[in-house]
Amino acid sequence: MASTPLMSRADPFLLVSDTLTGNLESLHTSLEEWRHLLTTTDTATSGEFQEKERELRTGVLKARKMIVELDKVVNQLEAKRGQHADVDSAELARRRETLSRHEASVVAIEKALESRQARDKRAKDRDTAERNRRKKEREAEAAAETAAARAHGDFLGQHQSMQQLERERQDEQIDRIDGILETTHQRAILIGQELKHQHTALEDMHGEMTEARTGIEGATARIQALLKTKDNRMICLIIVLIVILVVLGVVALS
């Protein structure tokens, strides 16, 4: 916007208006980029789109504040016309027009951000993102369940293997015990047989000793009868009999 020679470049309206014009030009450039991203990206997950939209909304808020400031300046000029001889009615009209163009520019950006197309696209992308999120959650849950089932199966397999090894170890111990018992049983049988044999031998020895004792007793009785006589031949006979008894005793004991 051209300024009259009487207008100072230090005029607050002109300073703010020029800054706002530059800002709005940048915002419209960003708006075109935003529109491209709106149609080509997933707005729910695209960081670039979301950053561009935040940039536009922040820029719109700042532009709104600057428009409010410009409107205050114009209102003050109208209220104090006598103090601003360099600002006539035509200049005030131009400033109002400039203010309206700025307002229209901001409204155009706001409408674009809240257009039906933009709302529908954002809603569609949010729904898609939510479906994808739920799908991933279901897949993660299914994977977790599968992993848990696999781990449980592995645990059961290991447990069964350990049980099988324990059964085999117990079977080996039982087999060893059975072997020991069988050996003990065979030894008991041998000991029984030996005891039976020893018992038979003792019975035989007892019989022999009984016979020897009977013989000795008979011989003793005869010796005693002979001792009662005083015949030398009888004494010699007694001595011979005693020797025989000794020999018989030795034989019986051997």
C-alpha cells in the first residue's frame, strides 16, 4: 500500500500493517503446503502435516491480535481527527480497506483449516489410525498369547522330560535294589543250605560222641570191675583197656 508524503514511516498502523502483510503472505504459502500434505499424507500420523497445521493456527492467532491492534489505531484516529491533520477521511477509508483485506485473508486461512474437506480427511485418517492401532494391539495380544502358549508348552515338555528322567532314575534304583535283594536271597539260600549241612554234621558228630561215650562208659564199668581183683594179669588187661579207651577217645574227638 502506497503512503502519502505526509505520512511518517514511524506510523504505528503502517508498521504493524506491513509486518502483518508479510506474515499473511508466509501463512498463505504455508497454507498451500498444508493443502498438499492434507491430500497426500496420513494426517493422523504425519508429523510434517501436524507441524504445518500448528504453524498455521499459531500464525492465525498472531494475525488476529495484530488486526485487533490495527483496529484500535484506526478507531483512535477517528476519535482524534483534530490531532492528526495528515490523516484525512480518504486515508481513514484506505486504512479501513487495508484492515478488511487483512481480515479477509485471515478468514480465508481459517475457512481452509476448518473446511469440510479438511475435517473429513482428518476424521478419516483418525479412524484409520485408530483401526490400525486396535489391529496392532490385537496382533500384539495374539503374539503374546502365542508366545505364552509356546512357553507353556516348552515348560510342560521340559517338565515331562524331567519326570521321564526321574522315572528312569527310579527304575534304575529299583532294578539295583531288586538285584541286591536277589543276591541277598541267594546268599540266604546258601546260608540256609550250609546251616542245614552243619546241622546234619553236628547230628552225626553227636551220634558218634554218644556211641563213644557209651563205649567209654562200658569200658569204665569193666575197668572198675577188674580193679576190684588183685590178679596181675587182670591189671595188665586193665592197662591195655585204658590205652584202648584213650585211643578211642582221640579217634572220636578227631
